[in-house]
Amino acid sequence: MAEPLADGIIRAIDQASELYHRLVMLVALSGSGKTAALQEVHRRTAAPLVNINLELAYHMLELTERQRGLQLPRLLTDIVNTTSTNVVLLDNIEVLFDVTLKQDPLRILQGISRNRTVVAAWSGSIENHHLIYATPNHPEFKRYPLHDLLVVTPEEIA
């Protein structure tokens, strides 16, 4: 399944260069092969694969809770900018949804996708033309209309 999904991601990367936000969302529930697909894309394209939870945790270790929320967008931009490629693959982005950080994850991803193509693994679903993260009663619940981004799902590939 990783190879056909990787093919879909690579096609979306090619299409993203024409968008204002060069953002490709790999949307599927946890355990559905998103990481394996991103690893395959990394192997085939040499685009860097960044574990956002790990990188941001390292950079925010010495910060207070307030500083973490204020500096997260800049820290993520700095992490992505350390790569010199036109495409970057982001996995494990769950920290962006931490309610204590008070962030808008999609807006942050759109911001960093202005100058390079960003492929981000989104653990969620597509429902009624909306990008969903978590369930409605969950504190991290997010719901966004599907525009200004490309979406790749395992269902599209099957």
C-alpha cells in the first residue's frame, strides 16, 4: 500500500507547485500507512522527512509554556528552513494540536508552504468537504473547509 500511496503523493507534489499554498495533506487515520508512504517518497525523491513532534520538543525544551505557544510558528519555520530542498515531508505533527499551545495547525502549515512544497501527514479524515482532526467532543478537535491545499488519502489510491 505504501508504494501506490507514495505515487499519489508524488503526483500531488507536482500539482502543488501551481498553488498559492503549496500544501499537500496526507489524510488518514492512525495506523493506515502514512509514515511508510512518506518514507517511500523520501527514498524516491530525497525530500527531507521531518518528525515534527521530535524536532519541536527538542527546540521547546528550555522554553516556558507561554514561550512555547508564542515561538512555535517561528520554530517550525526555522526547522523547515534548515532544509535546502523545494519539498519537505512532515510526519508526526500532533504537537501542533496541543491545546496549551493555542495554535491553528492548518494556518501554520499553510504559512510554511508559501515558499516550498510541504507534505504533512494528518491523522484524521475528510467528511462533507472538510478536513477533520479528532472527534467533535475532543479538546483538540479541528474542522477546516477543503480549500487552498491538496489532499491525498489511501481511499483515493485504492
